[in-house]
Amino acid sequence: MTDAQSITALKARIDELEAALVRRDSEWLDTVNALSDWICIIDLDFRIVRTNQAVKDFLGVAPEEVLGKRCYEIVHGTGGHIDHCPIPRMVQSGRRAQTEVPLADGRWLCITADPLTDNEGKLSGAVHMVRDITEFKAVEAERETLIRELEQTLAEVKTLKGLIPICANCRRIRDDSGAWNPLEAFVRNNFDADFSHGICPECAKKEYKAFDL
């Protein structure tokens, strides 16, 4: 093979490698842009070096507007990390850090920072992911409400469990404190119910027979 042929083959190989890099970069963008989560890569200076299109949904800006800017500046408008930011914790521990943040508009975000390392295994940055968990939080709150209501219902039903101490003479009922209460007071204090007083037909005939009811 002549020198000219070697140079031609080398150039062809370089072109092939560059095309492969372009394809790999395009595949990465296609993949992350298909996600609804905001994903970006942040360097050790906390500057955003890559981002997917979801940044538009979370911040209302185009991807190119956040590149090169520090994450806390573009997200929070501050000169440093907020107290519950997971990135400093991830840098310190070298492991994934995560936090949930409520926003003023009522939304909830789950923010995750995963360590990014170089070929030598040294920390080189972070993979930063933001997910809208508002719907999940609403379901969680509804679940907690249902659990509380169930616990309250079970506590009320528990009052009926077992024997109820009632006086055989005056029909008063003894409560947990040892006090004897009229039947009406016991029911009123322990259940969501009250009495409306009337008289049954048999008692009416017995008590008011003179009136021939």
C-alpha cells in the first residue's frame, strides 16, 4: 500500500469514527428527548453542559438558553444551592441523592442527582433528573386521608366489641373511666348518633290506656 493509499484509508477511518460519534450523539438526544423528565448533565462547577427538551416544560426556556449556566442560577435564581438540593450531598457522598420539593404553584418535584465519573473513576459531574410527582402526591394524600378515616371508623367500631357493662336496674352504662352514664349519653358520646324520643304502640296502650289509643 502506497503512502497515498494509507492516507486515504486513514481519512476514511476517521470519517467513519466521526459518523459513529454523530449517530451516537443523535441516538442519545432522541432517547432523552422522548422522556417527560427533565434530564441534564452538570459538571463539577455546577454548570449545565447537556440537557433534553423537557427543560421547556419545567422552566419555560429552550435548551440552548440553559447551557453553560449554573443549575441553581437558572432553576432557583440564587447564587448558590438551596438547602435541600441533592447535588452537594451527591458530591460529598459519591452516591445518588434525592429530594422532593414543593413549589409555590402547588406542584411537587422529585430531584435526583447521580454521580458521573471519568475513565479513571473520578467524579466528573452529575446526571440531574427532575420529575413532576404532583399527581403521585395527590394520590398519596388521598390514601393517607382514607387511612385516617378507616382508623377512626375502626376506633368507633371497637367500642362495640366485647361486653358493654350495663346496670341491670337503671340501665346506665359504665364507660372506660368507670363513670356510669345514661344510655342516651353513652351512645351520644361514643357514636355519631343521637336519640329522637317517641313511644311504641305497646307502651302507648299500657301507659295511655285510659285514652283508648
